[in-house]
Amino acid sequence: MTHDHQPTRGKPRVALVTCAELPDLEPDDRLLRAPLAARGVSVDTVTWDAPDVDWAGYDLVVLRSTWDYVARRDEFVAWARTVPRLVNPADVVVWNTDKRYLDVLSAAGVPTVPTTWVAPGESWQPPERGEYVVKPAVSAGSLDSGRYDLADPEHRRLVTDHLGRLGAAGRVAMVQPYLHAVDTAGETALLFAGGPTGPVFSHAIRKGAMLAGPDQPTAELFHAEQIDPRTATPEQLAVAERTLAAVPGGAERLLYARVDLIPGADGRPVLVELELTEPSLFLGHAEGAADRFADAIVAHLPTT
């Protein structure tokens, strides 16, 4: 745990929550410390699974780089349910850490990537051709994910092996057609900071394509990404707003949200993921972003 070493009497206390591999947060999240201190907030950085933490002693507990939860999701969501004043709230964390939430959003009219779910013990019959992505339903970053060209016999073998590995580990897999626009247009992430009536658009970034081929198992917690600022289009913002409007329990409770979009075959934006648990916020890629998210944290502090 790290502290700002300032007197805290009378100051609101906020915990920024991370994982053991990133005990001092990832660099982008550290950009929150100065604007929070300037707003009179005392900040601690705390590992989510650290023993003997008095979570109730914080006015707000903010999930940030808790990226090791994937292999321990049950433990992570059980922990989240015990934390008072957690943002985003525990029920949102439970819903959002399993990508089967995409079915809920699709049913609500959000344009999403068509997804086939393959549970342990089930099989998937690959089409004769086409490029597909396989990843676990509970995942972060691009870990345990692969891209397969089904016209290639070797890729057909590898995709079956990949699904078999996930199933043998008791993990639900998701299979999606590869959206080729990501190779040219990239992926657009729209970042929202919570306001009094719900998340307000802050900024957008472009991410380059991450998956070059079949899954290659790695012990790395996350992969480096190519990030650039981007101006969101009205159509992208409209899809993002429709997505947030479909969040169970209401989006007004959210401190932050990230909506990841890729152009579909017709060029219109399609939702790839809605990140409400521990998304990178890319605060260093937009002027004023750290201040906007610090303001959102202050707005979520208890009023008494």
C-alpha cells in the first residue's frame, strides 16, 4: 500500500485498487493522484486481495488495475460484494466480468459482434472459411485469445486445440467473426466519467489491432497497446449512449465506463466490449481527462 503522506484529518479518503503485480498502479492511473490531492482527497493505493484492509474506512473504493482477477473471478466478485462504497458497484462487477453480458446488450438493441458461446464439454464446428476470434468469456486484455483463418488447415486444428484448452480449464469460450476494419480503422474506445445523472463523455482513443494469429499462451498480465487520441463521431457516441442505457440497474451509478467499438462490415460501429470493471482510462491521451475523472470521484463521495 502506498500513501500520499499528507495529514488526512477531515479529508475524504479514497482507495485506488490495484493488483499485486502493479503495487503502485499502472502509470496511467497514477495521473489521478495529483488532481485528487488538489481537490483535498487523501489517496491510498491498495491491492484488492491484501489481508487486513479496513475497506469500510474509505469514503470511496475505486477499482483500477485489478487485472489478475481473471483466474480468480469467484474470489474477486466475492471480495467486491464485501466492500462498502465500491465503484463501480459490486453487482455491476459481477455482470461485467463475464462477457455473456453481450447477449443482454444485443437483446436491448445494441449492435454487437455476433457471438457463439462454447461451454466446457461442448464443441464448435468451424465453417469452411472466414476469420474468427476465440477468447474466454472471462478475460482481460488479449490473454488466451487468438485469431484464426479457417481456410488454413493448420488454423482449423489450432482453433480446435484452443477451444479444447479453454474447456478443459472449465472456461466458457466465445467465438466471433473477425472484424477486418480493426486492421485499418482500428478500435475506438470511448471513455465516460460519471456525472450526477450518469456518465458523461470525456475522450476517445484509437487502439491498433492486437490479434495477429492463433493464441500463444503467455504468463504476461497484459500486452502493450498502440494508443492514439481520436475524435469520436456522432454515430459512435450514439451507440455508446445506447449501450450505457442498457446497463442493468442504471448507468447513473457508474463512476467510469469504456465503450469499445469497431466498424462492422457495413462500416457502422459495432460494440466489441463494454468495460465497467477495471478498464484502462487512457488519461494521459487527452488534455483534462485526469481532472474530469478526479471530479467524478469527488462527485461520488458521500455527502455526509
